[in-house]
Amino acid sequence: MDISVVIPLYNEEESLPELTQWITHVMNGNGYSYEIIFVDDGSTDDSFRIIKRLSKDNGNIRAVRFSRNYGKSPALNTGFRMAQGDVVITMDADLQDSPDEIPELFRMIKEDGYDLVSGWKKKRYDPLSKTIPTKLFNATARKVSGIKNLHDFNCGLKAYRRQVVKNIEVYGDMHRYIPYLAKNAGFTKIAEKEVKHRARKYGHTKFGLDRFVNGYLDLGTLWFQTKFGVKPMHIFGLLGSLMFFIGFLAVLTVIILKIVSICSDDFNFYLTKSVYFYLSLAAMIMGLQFFLTGFVGELIIRNSAERNNYLISEEI
Ligand code: UDP
Ligand code: MG
């Protein structure tokens, strides 16, 4: 099979017939063998009934329905597990992404040999409240992930070599960082393609402004996991040692001041009035906590399936 189109959707009943017709038109026009995988993320409208009806006319449609709304990431992950095509293309259900982009995305994976091609909505048809923070967000994501050539991490329209989607797990709200997940899994040939974007025709966006707060928190988590995920002691041990060192200097200062005060008649040292006393206490306690966090992290990693999870690219 050439292409699997994975479409996560949540209450998009109005768009589905038009979207399906458009995708089918592109697929037939280019002679691709394909499947369309709809993942209904717990819609409360008529979406799934419409998909059922569409699938009666088109044997290439597969669909699953979540029992409730879990989120776009779990929906994509489910689609990725199901996909059988050589190239997997994800697309939003709201007709903001154009199926006309499929042939070129397919070609870039197949012929140019990219692992992942991400769409870039250079000209966006979204409200300013979304486009401006998005610019900032993408700049940070570029810096943190080291994927310097992507302008638009969270574009719903993306194409992947099948091996990529089978080797990454999208969970939580991590769909914003799939290129980063792919890079961490060893798929580094990542490119971008400018794509046409349209305003939402029906319904409304499913994400509020909290997307930016959550997005930044998730980026921090991913960065941390990438750097210290299997060696937490490298960071917590370092911080703990630093704290112990500060505490040691503070204790030393306290001891010296005490000796000086014993030897001198006109200098009195009161332990509980000394800033060094409190500094030594705080630093030692924090140092111990860092170390314990590090040890607990190491124990968790010891029992994790991820600790020796490598992707082998070639063998002789
Ligand atoms: N979506 C989903 N589950 C959710 C939220 C969104 O499957 O909990 C789908 C939604 O139906 C659409 C895609 O994810 O197909 C992108 O969502 P949306 O268009 O609301 O995001 P925006 O374009 O505003 O970033
Ligand atoms: Mg949209």
C-alpha cells in the first residue's frame, strides 16, 4: 500500500464528506493504493455515523472511535499503530489542510528519501491571537530541539516514512513535537514543505490559549527526557554536589567565625544569628534532596523498558 492518511477528529461532522471526497479524488487521480484512517476522538456529534456511511461507498476507509475525548495525541498514536502504507500522511479533519499537497509530500518521502516532511503554513488563516504566540513557540522549539529548519512544528499536515510512525509513541499532548520525537528516535532526515492553509470552514478550534502554556511545559519535559532521561543522576547528582559544596563552605565559615569569637574578647558570634548557619542548613537539605531524586530516578530507569531501546539503522 502506498499511502495511509491518518485523520484525528473531534466533532467535525460538517467537514467529513467533503474531505473524504477530496482525498479520494487526489488518490484516484494519482493512482495510489491507499487507506483513510479516521480516528474519532470521542465526538459527541454525528461524526462517526457519517464516517460509517462514507465507508459503505469507499472500501479504503477504516475508522476507530474512542469511548471519550482523549486528545489529538492519543488519536494520532492510534492511527499510527493501524497504518499500513509505505508513507503515512496526517491531516486535520477541518479542511484547513489541503489534500492537494499529498502527491508532493509522498514524492519527497519516496524519492528524496526524507524520514519526515512537515507542512509549513507560511500564510496562515488563523486569528492573530494564535499566529503571534505560535511564532515565539516555534522559535523556542527550534532552539531546544536542534531542528533548525522547521518553521511550523505543530502543522497537522505531515508525511512520514512508515518506520518513523512505528517507532515513536505520541502521548499526552506531544503531537506538537512529533519532529522532536522522531529525531530522538534516530530519524534525522527532516524537511519542510510550504503548504496551502485555509480558514476553518465549519465548527471551531478545539484548542484554547492554554495550548501555549502546556506547549512550553511539554517542551521542557521533552528536553529533560532527551538529555537526562536515562541518566537522571547526571543532573541531580551535579546539583546535589553543588549544594553540598555551598553547604560545606558555609559550615567552614561558621566554624572559623566560632573559633575567632572564642579567641577574641571583643567579637561575639551567635550561631542562630548567622546567615551562614541558615545557608549551611538549607544547602545541605537541598543537596540531599537532589541526590535522593537522582537515586529514585535511576531506580525507575532501571525498571523501564526504555533504558535499552535503540533503533538500529544498518547491520552487516
Ligand atoms: N482534534 C482531536 N481531538 C481533540 C482536539 C482536536 O482529534 O481533542 C482534532 C480536530 O478535530 C482536528 C485536529 O485535531 O481534526 C486539529 O484541531 P483544530 O483544528 O481544533 O486545531 P487548530 O487548527 O485550531 O490548531
Ligand atoms: Mg484546525
